[in-house]
Amino acid sequence: MKKTLATLIVLALSASTALADVPEDYARSEESTYLTFPEWFIVYSSEEYADFIQDQNPSEFPYLASAQQFWSSYYKVYTITKSRYGFNAGDHLMLWVIGSSFTAEALIKNAYEHTTGWASEWSAHNEKTEEDLFAYQYNQDYVGFIYDRPWYEFDFGTELKQLWTETPLLGDHMLRKWERRFALSLELGTKSLYAKLVGAASHGVYGIQPDTIYATSTSGEVIQIPRYRLFTETLPQLLKEGLVLHDIAGNETLFMTVLAPHEWDEQVENASVLFSMKILTDPTRKRVGISASVGELQNLLPSLEKEGVQLEHFYDY
């Protein structure tokens, strides 16, 4: 049974221990809070795509601009960390691999959707087929999954099976239907095989990563907080409950991104705005990267909320 957020907060608080009992794996490298961002950018891009194709054509999505933003985000965090922390070979290797894969997929989809995909859209008068609806739901399910788990653990094989067993073979706009069926089958089949290879390699190089992270409050208690999406959901709730942190995983600095109106002046007290990026499918908003002191988070979040700025993600280590 999936734990609710309220349950996780209780578990985190009840996991308090004496400072002398700090676990051996308490400390994690501070540069990872920055270097995690490009990996999460792929999640955000996937979410943009999933939302985009609900009402618009896949051929209209900015694939190349999205790939460019990935490498731009990588360059930004590399510039931030290279002089301050040195070169973390493991993190950079991971980013090169996933960045290259992400770029290759963007190039292939851009070429295909602007030719064959566009032609089938035209033949269907831009109307959605059952395969288009399947693609939308599959991408929504995929995004929901990768917010919590590595992408390579997603069951692409089951999605492929459902495409052929649960989506009608016949219907309106047969050219579009079968073109989409071909494209989706190729995508799901390729990703199913590639995911197995990447998963085996990742576990071999990095091992199994823990699902929780430790933090120390200013009162000296050590608490355990879930990682990934739940880290972003749980931490603000703990801060509202009055928790004041001294450090997270031995680090006193945390990187975060917020979603802000395009016209926001990016003025933040007691924190550093490092960069901003436009949202490709929503010109009214932008993504802003902020470096903040862990001890200032309980004051920073309310001040951002007052300006209509939404917390997007806290990047753990």
C-alpha cells in the first residue's frame, strides 16, 4: 500500500535519533544537489511532452529546443560546481549517458514527426486516433513513474503488449492509426531493451541507491526523509511543522527550482538566483534555479509564495 504524505511525515519525525548515532551513510556530496538538475530536466521535458500531445500534434513539439535546454542546464550546473567542488566523475558520466540518449531520441523524433508523422496527421485532419490517445496515456503514466523511480525501471514491455491487445486495430483514419502503431511499437520495443541494459549497467556502477536521506535539526536530532519527489513534498511540510534544519546529508546548501511568472524580477532575500530558463510550451512562465542555505528554507518558501512563485523541486544529494 502506498504511504500517504501524512504517514511519511510521522515516520520521518519518529525516526529521530541522537546525533551520536549518525548512520555511516549520512553524508553525501554537496555538488550532487546541483548535478541532479539535468537529470530532472528530462523528467520535466517528458512531462511537457505528455501534456502537450493531449491537445496538440506531436509534430509541433519543440524536440530540438528541449535537447538544447538539457545541455544548457548541464553547462550551468557544471559551471557552478567545477571550481567549488572539483570534478565528480560518476555524476558527469551519468549525465553524459542520459544526455546523449535524450538528444538522440529528440533528433530522431524531430525528423520523423516532421515528415512521416506530419503526413499522417494531415491524413487524419489532425483528429486523434485510439493510438494517439494511447500515446497520451502511456506518456502520462511514464511521467508519473519517473518522478519516483529511475526511468529504466518502467515496464515498456507491458505498454507494448497493451498497445496491441487493448487498442482497436480498426477505426477511423487508418493511415494515422497504423503509422502511430508502428511508431509506438518501435519506441516501446527499443526502450524496453535499452532500459534493461542501462538498468544493469547502473546497478553495476552505482549499486542500489537508498530511498531516504538524513538531516540534522538545529536541536541536534537526526531525521530520515524520503528522497526524489517525496523529498520535495515532505520537506516543506516538516518546515511548516516548525522543523529548523542545520544540514541535510552533511550539507548546509541546497539547490532548488521554482516556477515563476515570466515577468518575475528574480529578487530573493538570503538566497542566490543562479539562472532562469523559459518553459518551452508555456511562455508565461519560467524555471528559476536558486541556491539556498538549508537553515533559511523555513523563511524562504513563504516569501516566494507571497510573490506567486511555486516551488518545483528540492534537489537532494
